[in-house]
Amino acid sequence: MKFEENLLDYISQSLMKTGETISIVESVTSGCLQLAFSQMPNASLFYKGGMTAYTLSEKVRLLNIDRTEAEECDGVSANIAEMMAVNVAQLFRSDWSIAATGYCTPIRNSGYKIFVYFSFAYRGEIVFTKKLELHPKTLALDAQLYYTEFILGCFKSQMNRALILQ
């Protein structure tokens, strides 16, 4: 698996420049975001770690997601992504965090659609949340890789915004 090298370099440089750290929690991308961060130059200086909480029960158990709310949406919603982002940052004591939850295959629970909700937290506050939907005939691995690249691109934009505001 190969990620856009310029994107990885930019994120790496930005986090090192600010001296900030990041952690990841994902389900639908199933470790792809963690893999991307581990490929960044000098990752050990800013990447604190991550987890894949693929099932609803693990999101509840590991990330303190409200079970009732999670059951109502199969663990996939903007609010669930936001809670995941805030809670993983607390677990890893990181400045930034990224969370992703969704579907890479069309099933009944997803309304036969494939989509991801992802969220970024910065210093305990949600700074960005978005839903990205792909064509339902997209292959699962292609969806996971596209989600990952798209999320990284959005994260780069948020890093730019944060650097400008500093």
C-alpha cells in the first residue's frame, strides 16, 4: 500500500514544527490511517498510536461510546465519530486525533450505501467533522484507501488552518 508521499511529508513536517502529537481511532478504514501515519518521516516524534475499534461493542467498551446511541445508528454517525475522536485523544494524551467510522460495503444497516464519517479533535475540541459517500459499487479496499487519502487531505487542510491561526 502506497500513500501520497508529499501529503505524508507535509503532515509530518507540520506536526514536528508545532511540536504537537496525534492519535488515531478507526473502524471502516481498518488500520489504513494508522499505517499511513507509521509511514511518515519521524513518526515516533508525533504519532502516539492508534486503535481499530471495528465493532459497536468495542467502540462502547474502549471509547466510552454511549451504547444506546450507538445501537440506534449501528455505531456509525457524525456524533459517534466525534466521541471517538475526543476519547482517543484522551486515551493517548495527544493534541490532535482523527476518528473514522462507516461502511466500505453496502449492507442493509447502511441503506445499501457506502460512506464514512470522520472527525478531527484538537486539544479536546472537535474542529472538523464530515461525511464522505462513495458509489455503492466501489470495491471495499478501494473505498478504504480512498477514505484514507481523503481524510489525510482534509487533515492537511486543518493543519494549515491551525498554523495560520497561531
